[in-house]
Amino acid sequence: KYLQEDDISQKGRDLLPLLPREKGWITTFIYQYQGFWYSPQILSSVLACQDHFQAQDTDVLLITAPKSGTTCPHNLVHFLESQLYFEQVIPNLASFTSPRLFATHLPYHLLPMSVKDSGCKLVYLCRNPKDTFVSFWHFANKIRSKGTGEIPLEECLDAFCRGTSPFGLYWDHVQGYYKASSEMPERVLFLRYEDLKEDPHVHVKRLADFLGCPLGKQELMDGTLDGILKMCSFDSLSALEVNKSGELSIGIGTNWFFRKGEVGDWLNYLSVEMGERIDRVMQEKMHGSGLKL
Ligand code: A3P
């Protein structure tokens, strides 16, 4: 389904010829819209989401650039543009009870106006760009149609460094939310994948505080926090039957979202020079932002 390029809305179809395009990682082409790159189908659902999503003050949005560790049970935490607005231009969200929890890869500047105007909370998770890139390369190869074969690592790296990756520019994606969290810390929480892996207790407590549901002394002592961490761990989630053999409505196997879940796996795939290239691009692009990845 993800590869069916004809299956897009009329609005998307009208817009595509007007947009800059580049060779895609997964689909034949990706298109630049409002500074970021999308496959035609995702662009179509981004437009629908921007036009129709009505945020509520009690909503929580979990936001990432792809392959930063968004994965949660997909049918419990629905994805805006890759699921709800992918399936229908105006999905019926009436059955979602408050507080609603959604996931999205939308860059900050492309969030629907109602998100910015409401008091809803945004939780952004970023991941170091080298691991994110390697994870994305593997994922893209799984999704690409059988006939097209693997996308060469070097070609993919080149595109990532130029910013032409799905939902790229990667550095603008991260910086948009970093800035928003510095300006509105009560509305935007900025978390790092590596920090969560290193000290999950501390950061899950931060998350609970941010969401206004702090863990009490009792919950810290009686194993509630440990239980949450165990339930959300890579080992537990990847062992669930639904994540081993399930399939999302967009035709992607749920097990494709679980690979290794490690920090530093890029070392197994990128040469020193390739790693340095990503570092250089990030330093250059993020210079002055105060953000180090
Ligand atoms: P790797 O490919 O490096 O293993 P996303 O969920 O944004 O698509 O990101 C997928 C990445 O997050 C994959 O990284 C996947 O293995 C990892 N991941 C999935 N669930 C995880 C979990 N519970 N804890 C840590 N990492 C997880």
C-alpha cells in the first residue's frame, strides 16, 4: 500500500507537479513541501492532517524523525499522517477518549494550526543521526518493492547528508522541536533515545512529571516504574505476538519496527569517513543552536 503511488488525494495530485522532487529511498520520488521531503502518499496525508486534525487541550503527541524510536503498539497509539490520515482524508476520531495520544513524524513548522493553538503537549524524541540513518537504511530496504532491490548505503548516506530523506531535513526536524522546547518547556518535552537507554528511570519520571501524572513515592517503591520500563523495553515489545506477526493497515509488518534497539550500531555499518561526514554536516547545520547530537 505504501508503494501505491497513484493512491493519493486530488489535492496532493494537483500539488506534486509544482514541487521540487528527488529520487526517493522507498518510493520512486520524494517531494519537497514547506522545506521537508515526503513520498507522494505521505504528502497527501500530511495535507489532510493539516487541513482536518483538530487538537484538544488534553492531547499528547509523541513526535520523532523516522527511526528515532517512536515504536509503541501501533493500534494503541495511532499515527496521524502514516495511519489515520493515510487511510482516510477525514478519519472519524469520535471514538478516541480524552486524553488522546497520537504519534507523528510531522516537523514542528508543519503541525496543524490547531496543535499550536491548543494547550496539547508534545513529547519529542531525538536519536543520534548515525544510528537513525543506519536504522532508516535497513527499514527502507525492507519496504522497497522486491523488484528494486537494496538502495546502496553510499547513495542513501549522500541523500541523508543533503537532507533529502523522508521527513528530512533531519537537522531542521530536530532543531524545530529543540527550539520549541526551549521556548515552551511546559508544552514541549525534548528527550533523547540515548538518555532513555542509559537511565530510563530518570527520564520516564521526567516524562510523567511533564504529563502532569508524577509518579508518587509509593509507585517508585512498589515496582510500578520498573513494571512500566519492563513493559516498554525492546525485549518485551519485540516478543509480543502482535509485533512478531502483525501487519499495519499501510501494509508494513510490525516486526520491521524492531531490529536491534542499540546505541552505536552505526559502527557496524559505516566507515570512519562516513561517520565523520554525518558529524560534519550536523555540526555545520546545527551550529549556534546549542544542540549537540
Ligand atoms: P534499530 O533499527 O537501530 O534497531 P521507529 O520506532 O521510530 O520506527 O524507530 C525504530 C528503531 O527503534 C529501531 O532501531 C528499533 O529497533 C528501535 N526500537 C523499537 N522499539 C524499541 C524499544 N522499545 N526500545 C528501544 N529501541 C526500540
